Amino acid sequence: MPTSDSPSQNRLLAALPAAELEALAAHLELVPMPLGKILYEPGTQLWHVYFPTTTIVSLHYVMASGASVETAGVGNEGVVGVSLFMGGDTTPSSAVVQMGGNAYRLERRVLKQEFERAGALQRLLLRYSQALITQMSQTAACNRHHSVEQQLCRWLLLTLDRVSSRELVITQELIAGMLGVRREGVTEAAGKLQRAGLISYRRGHIAVLDRAGLEVHACECYGVVRKELNRLLGTVRY
């Protein structure tokens, strides 16, 4: 494991009072999150929550046919496994690692004990849950009312907010699966953005060249999600 990783790389953990973070750190386990790793599947028992540091996890709703679409992404701003503290131990969604990296894992028993103490961790988790609900709602609206090009811009911008690089290692096929659209639609949208000088695309890699231009091309959905996250968590310190 890289020695540079620390719980404070996750915004929720970093917002905890130093004494509470120190006590919780004894129970946090740094785990590798390779691309494609399935953290949980629909209807299965959740045993851990994950606080991403350098990884991004995609939450998917899986249809009976096997088709799926991303409902939200979780990076270093959040936590994966909100069902464990929201009253249920299972979820109809799945969670899959979208970009490899690391995360801190916490056992459900410890999480529930800390949550029921009604301290700073509980308040942070509830605020984050509200931000996650906003992201899910906005994603549903975006997928229904906005073009594939706008959806791609939203997805790229949210992804950039969670990584330190402007180059993303991901295929158009994977993006299409997350947006719930045909691969040809993503190819066409990426081509338009490349011709506009906003991104550079080669097989399996997307480099963002002009973030400001990407924000101009995006619909309002990205701004709504970012504003709500910053409103709820941007200045939180206990």
C-alpha cells in the first residue's frame, strides 16, 4: 500500500474533529480498489462502507434484463454503502469500481456504533446522503432531458472533480454503459468535443484540454450537483 494514503484524503473523514478521526482511524482499513471490482450487488448483504481516497465508485441500478445505468458516482467527497446507516442492510443497486485507486473500509458494526452516538460522523453522513440524493435525482433528469453530449460533459466534469489528473483512463464502451446510451452516441459526442478543442481522445484515454469550455457545453445538472455538495459539505468542520 502507498504510504502517502491517509484518511484525511477523504473529505468526510477530513471534516471530523481530530480526536474523533484518530479514534476511528484504528478501525479503518486501507484497501486496494482495482478497476471493475464489485463492492456489492443488488439485494446482497452489505458488510462494509468504503471511504474513497483515490478511487471512484459507480453506483448502478440493474434491470431484470441485465441492463444497467449509473445513478451516481462516489469519489473522495463521499462514502459507499449509505444503506447501512439509512435503515437497511441491502440495496437494489450495485457498486463497481470505475477508476482504480484506494479506499478506507469500515466494518458495519463499527459504523453503526459510531452513527448511533449521534456525533459529528452522523451529521456528516446525513449531509452527504442528501447530496447523494441530489446527484441521483439530477442524473435521472439529465438522462431524460439532455443530449448525450451534455450528459458526457456532466460526467467528465464530475469525474475531474474527484481525480488529480486531467487524463482519464476509460473506454467509450464503459462510458456508454454508465450513461445508459449506445456506444455510437458517445463516439459522436466525444468527436464533437474533440473537434471543439475541449478534449483529446485516443483509445481508452480521454484528456480534458479546456475545462472551462467543457463547463460551457454542459447542462445545468453539473452545477446543481456541485453547488449542493459544496453547500452541504464544503465548509463543514467540527
